[in-house]
Amino acid sequence: MIQYKRLPSIKKRLMAIYRVLVQYRDPIEGRIITDLFVKRPSPKMYPEYYTIIKRPIDLREIYQKIRELKVCEQLVLLDHV
């Protein structure tokens, strides 16, 4: 049974982690490290990426799943396994 009352607190934690992740900068170069992962690369331009990464996901999709609580429901279910 999913404990729906726990979902909002899990969602808040995941969003906080997400915000830190997307703002993290390389300490030496100062560039945002996750810029390359905002959008999946083109399969036509980078077919080898899709050979190595079987189920690619980008940061936009992760953000959307957190917002829709899909990730949160899965985490609560894992709690009961």
C-alpha cells in the first residue's frame, strides 16, 4: 500500500536535490556540469550514445516525473519491498 501522505515530503526532497544538481558548477572551470544532460542527444548525430545507454533520460524528463509524483510513488513502493 502506498503511503500517499509521505509523497509531498519525498517530492520536496527530490526537488531540492534536483535544484542542487542542475546548479552544480565545476569547481575549476566554473561551468554548470549538467548542461549536457538537459536534453537527450540526437540519435542521428550520436547513435553510439544509444548503443551504450539503453534507456536514456534527460533532466527535463526527470523534472517532469518528480512534478507528476511518478518518481515519488516508485520510491515509496521500494520502501515496502
